[in-house]
Amino acid sequence: MVPQSEDALVIGHVAERLMKAHPQLDPEQVQASVETAYEELRYARVRTYLPVLMERRAKDLLHSDEQPGSP
């Protein structure tokens, strides 16, 4: 599903912030984690905090991928 244009901007900004904060991570992995976070949160009623929540969730996803033993 293609996100609405405003949501696409939010996804782009969150991914950009994470890539700047963690340059050692694969940009494709960062983008995928942000898109996953968006998919999990896109139906939130209050959208004011969506970027912050997406960034936190994406970080969680990235850190879980870094741990040994994960596929």
C-alpha cells in the first residue's frame, strides 16, 4: 500500500534522522524498519506524535536485528 503524501514525508524524515544518527546501519534496513513502524502505527487516532512513535519503534526493530542469534 502506498502511503498518503503527508505520511510519505513523515516516513522520509524519520528514516533520514535515523540514518544520520546511526550512519553505521544499512540504509535499506533503516528504511524497512521505518516502513514497518509506519504500518504498525498508521491507524493511530492522534497523529501528532506519529513521527516520534515511528522513530522509537524503528529503533527497537533495528536493535532487535543487531542482536546475535536473530535471523
